[in-house]
Amino acid sequence: MRQLHPACCRKGGRRVRDVTGKAPYFAVHFLVTAPDRFWPGMLLVLGRWVSSVHVALALFGLPYSACSGGTCLVTTVSARVSSLCGPRSSVTSTAMHVKARGAVYPASDTRRHPVPDDKVPWHTAWPEYRPVTYTAPVVASKPVWADPDIGSFSPSFNALDGSVDRRSHEGDYSVQEHTPLNPRGRTGVSGRGLLGRWGPNHAADPIVTRWKRDEEGQKVSHAASRLPILQFVSIRRKDCGEWAIPGGMVDPGECVSATLKREFSQEALNSLTTPNRAELHERITQLFSSPGLQVYKGYVDDPRNTDNAWMETVAVNFHDDTGDSVSALPLQAGDDAGQVSWMDLDSAQPLYASHAHFLQTVAKERQAHW
């Protein structure tokens, strides 16, 4: 296949340039006139010119993903949402879980059965696999938010089971001997661990952001990237001490949008001693009444996950762009400021579970520093 000048290609005698300003490395009319010769040639070209992949996909109007360092972010990952009670979306991440295979299960002395990467998928035969069975005492004591043991009740998995949603954002999961299997594979621990529900445990993560501003009210840009810096409301988790998005569990029968507002209001307002709590609550209500930016919906690589119980979430960004809404929340700033604070979005900041991935997506969508 003839390779054209890198600045352009020709179609019907005219120069053709793609939307990025860079030209495809093959003639478009060649696809139409000789499709049997086009595809082998195109594969050869794509093998030599990785950067032309986006061009090829753009020609066919398909979404594409940008990959760097083993992490892929699909450009269509986010969607504007005004209500999260609607149908499930296909916005998920399929990366192999890592934190769910930590050596020691959280808040216990239970050591996981080591699971190498090649043995994570359930379809990989591993007759020697002997996961440690563990259900935390707080769950085994049968609180109202936890399921009974398998065998003492008959849940409807992959379905809305009464008011408990046992469907997964990842699609249908396998059930073996009346027990659900983690859709991402083995974790080294069976049972429920610290999680109340068999199967998916649904959460919601409200990512509330504002622009970092100087004393004159101007946006502050990062010295290296030259991009404006976003700040988000972060909490320090009591169980592990890591900084995290202030999310929480979706109650049975509760709409996710209600969970987002409830969890943020509780975490933010409970940390304040200011007398104008009513005014701040009204500002929070107004912010959460605006359309949010859904940045993730699916499985969470959470250290509490087991072979039979796992965390899933919907992460939504609510942004105070003008600084006249929740930006006024008198939260302290800095890593050692307390349990709730405004924190800069930065890739160097270690965060709980998959929260760094969520914030990276927010920064990309807002064209901010990461």
C-alpha cells in the first residue's frame, strides 16, 4: 500500500486532513475501491505508527481509549447526569484488582491465600486454591444492614431482591453452590469479610470540587503542568487512616442521588462548629440539585472485597465553578489538618481504594492539573 505524505492524503485529487490536523497514513478511497487489500495494509501501518490508531478510529466515528503506563481511560467514560435512578450504564473499568488481594485482610489478623496475577480469573483452573474463610465479628453479629449466612435464607442474586439491589454494574455474575463469585476473580478470602451483603455492596461517592484560588480570587495553576489546580472535599478514614472521597453505602430502596447528598452532608456538616449550618446545608442542597458529572460506575478495587462479597460504586462530580457555593465550607486545608479538608487533586497524593482513578478522570474532564 502506498504511504502518502505525512501532511496530507488525497481523495479524488484533493488533499484531506483529519480533525486533529494530522493526516491519515492511508488513502480513504483505497478502503472503498479495494477493501480486500486495505485491511492487511492498514494493520501493517498501525503496527508501525501507533499514533495513527486514533485517526483510524475517528474515520469510523468510534470512541477510543488513551492508554499510558498500563492504564486506559475511555474518552466516553463520563456522562452528564441529573438523576442516577435511571437504567444502568456500561461505564466500568476492567482492570485486574490489586488492593483486593492484599496480604492481610483489613482490621484483622487474617492472611489471604496468595493469588498470583495469572490465577485471578475464575476460568483459570487452580485445584490447589484454598481461600481463607473470614467474616468479621461485626457482620457475623447479624446487624440490620447485613445478610444472614448462606443457607439460612434464599436471596435472588443478579436481581432486585425486595428492596436490596443484588444486581451488579458489571453485568451478571456467576453463582456457585448458592454463593456469588466476585466478577473480577479470586481474592484469597471467602465469606463476606467486613461487607454486609453477599455479592455486590453498592456505594455512592460524591466528588465535590472547587478551583484553588489565591488571596485575590484568581485560579492557582501548578508550577509544572501550568494547569489550574482543583481541590476536593476529602475525609481521613478511621479504619485505615487513608484519605478518601466521603462516600457511603446505598440504603435498601434508596436512589443513588439521595445517597450522594446524604453522605456528603453528613461528613461535611458534622465536621463543622459554625453557627450558620442551615445556610451551608442550603448551599449543599442547591449544588446537588444541579447536573453532576458521572465519572465512574462499577466494581471498586477495595481491600475489603472477598471472593463472595465486593464493593461497587457510582462516583459523581459536583463542581463549584464560580466559588460562590460550597467553596465557602470552612474546612481546613492540608494533609494533617483533621478528619475533613479541602485537598489538592494531585497524582502524588495516596488515596483509598480506586479513588485516585476517579479523581484523575475528574481532572481530565475539567482540564485541571493531575
